[in-house]
Amino acid sequence: MLSTVLILVMCALTAIAGVPLILKLVPRNEIYGVRTERALSRDEIWYEVNRFGGWALVAAAAITVLALVIWANTLLRPLWRQFAVFLLPLAIAIATTFWYERQVDSHGKRRRRRRK
């Protein structure tokens, strides 16, 4: 039970960390946010990539909470499984954010692929 509460607190902290990024409250800095060389180069890119990253963090936290609520006393009983269920969506959120960062043009807009 205590392990589930610990994971739920980690989910809450993850979601809370994403909210200022979504609201574009975090200016370019070297501590908090998606700090790639490209994202740090322009405000437009910084805010767009970090907005996406914030939503990805909130979604990862929500997916983890949902999984814990559904399978708390069955499949996810051991702490290591609960921790894995926390890390997997978080890793996907981070990877997706880095993918999205490569899709954003120099004006902070997502590039569209042209169809032939």
C-alpha cells in the first residue's frame, strides 16, 4: 500500500512539473525544461517544445495513475512493477518530446511533410 502511495506522489509531482511548461511560464534556462541546443536557441522553439513536453509529462502521469488504480492489488502488487509502470510512460513521454523537438521549425511551428 505504501509503495502505491509513493508512486502516486511521484505521478502528482510529474504532472505538477508539467503544468508550468504547458502554460509557457518557464523562460529559457539551463535547469528546467527541454534543454536541447536547438530549444535554447530561440524563444519560439523553447516554448513550443516545452509546451508539448509538459503535456507529455501530464499524460504519462495520468496513464500511470490509471494503471495503478485498475491493477493495484493484482498485476501491479510488487513495487518493482509499479515503478516500471511509472517509468515506461515517462520514457515514452521524453522520447516523444525529443522527436517533436526535431519536427519544430525555426518559428516554433511543427513542420508538415509534403505529400507527393
